[in-house]
Amino acid sequence: MSEPAPLKPVYLIVGSDRPKVRRAVQRLRRRVIAESGSDINVAAFEVESATTGANLRAVLEAADTPGFALGTRLLLVFNAHHFKMKERKELIAYIHDPMPGTCLALEAEKWAKDDALYKTVLKTGDVLSFDLPKRYEMAGWVRERAAARRLPMGAAVARHLLDVCGEEPGHSERLEREIEKLALYCRGAEATAEDVDAVCAPDDEARIFDLMDAVGHRDRTRAFALLESIFASGDPQDDANRVFYSLLRHVRKLEEAWQLPTSDQSTAAKQLKVHPFTAKKLLEQRKNYDRRRFDKAYRALAVAEPGMRGRAPATLETAAGVNHSDRLVVELALARLLS
């Protein structure tokens, strides 16, 4: 086996795919420890937005201090994106004349490619970039991560996992944990939709989005099934508030979509100030509503809102005007809205 290439004096490890960024940092750290036989050559620094100057001084002082052990020294700097322009210029000056035998690794969530420090690292060292895929590419990302854990998974099952756990790219760390659980459960066998349902924990945000879709389609059975699953998985009071205000926002956006003269998804997205995918769903769902149904929805939510604030009138969901269950308030509001 050929020897690995020598470590470069500087690395920028950046990207929105946080699990991959962490793995790259860990690989670098493990290599330095393996070469020196201990972790004495590894120093870590956390950059905080309020103390960037002091953080940089600590890094540069460590870089200028000779090491006491054989092998390459590794200086890991986390959250380097917090460095301001002045600190970045000082880092550029250091990178132009780095300390021999020292590897500086800058970890960051994001970094502009036209930034001077980015360009300097690219010339002197290496940039390791790990960005999350777009939403429409998430199913492929799930299959790739499953394959890395030796878990065979078809496209339909990957799509089902996203439906259950949420498809927001920003939830990649949670998805990674669910894939790991699924791999342990399947033990090398190909994952099925039933395996996903048995092992993976549904995402509350995803279920709330699904609930809003059910309301938009006026699907009472699915709406109440989703509401029950949301309440069963978390804090009923907290979840009740989230569901109530999600309902209020969705009905308002649905009415805005209903009033639009256009059926064009892109135009609607701009006028509604939502993602084109959301605009498409609102345009589809508005067909299930008319003025009478919107008025009924607003009345149902208006009756429920005082109850959510602890000032409920004396109705079915209260006793002597005292709110006893935010959950019941939301259930009754949903029933009235979809009646």
C-alpha cells in the first residue's frame, strides 16, 4: 500500500452537510494521532462571534509555538466562519508563511468562494467542501448514506423514509441517525417501507406539514390521525400551540392563494412569498375551499384562540371559562374547520 500524501499546511473544511464535515475533521484528527502515537499534537479552538480577536490570537500563538512531540501538529479551528475581515487578513498572512510541521484546519458552516481567505487556502492547501443536496435530490442522498452503512435501499423506500422523517436538507443529522438505526435493524438485508415504519421516529415538523396538507384537501380522517400522532409523540401543550398557529398560517395562505387570478406556480410563489413547491400545493388545495368554507375556518380558529391563551369562554372545551386542555381546544377547532 502506498504512503498517504503529506498533510498540507492548511485545510478549509466547509459545508452544510454537517455529518460529512464532522467525519472529515475526525479523519484528519485520527491521521495525526496515528502518525504521532498520541493526541498531544492536536489542539482545538472554538471561535465565538463575540471574541473572534482573542480566539485568533490563541490560534496564532499556538501556531508559533514549536511542538514538543514528533510528527505533524494539528490546530483545529471550529466555527471559523465567525472570523471578521481583520482576522481573516491575519490568517492569510500566516498561511503565506506557515509554521513548518503544523497543519491548520479551519472548520466552517459556509464560506464564499470569492473570499480572499478561501482563494488563499485553495492555492496553499486544500478546500474540502460538503454541501447538502437540493430537496429534490434528498432521496439520492439517503440511498448514498444507506449504502455507506451497507444498507441496500430502493428509491421508493428512501422516499418513504423522507416522508416519515422529514425531507428538509437541514435535518441531515437526524436523517443520518435514523439511517444508522435502520441499518442495525435490517442487518444487511434490503430495507423496506415496513422496516422504516417499525424503526424510524416520525418528525413532528413533517407531520405538521402533512396535517396542513390534509386540511387543505379537507381529509378529516387523515387530519385527525396525524393530529393524534403529533400529540402522542411530544408535549401536548407545546404541540397544541404549534398546530394551532400552523393552522392559522395555512388557512391565511390558502385564502391568499384562492384570491389569486393566476394558476402559474412561479408567479404564485412570488406573490405568496413561499417556495414554488409550497405554492404548487396551495394552488391545488384552494380548489377545495370557497368563501363559506373560509369563513367557517376563521370562526373555528377565532373560537379556539382565546382558549389557547388561557382565556377560553365557557364552551365544550372549558369548565367555567377555565381552559383544561389545549389539546381539546385544537381538536374541536379542527373538527369545526373541516365540518
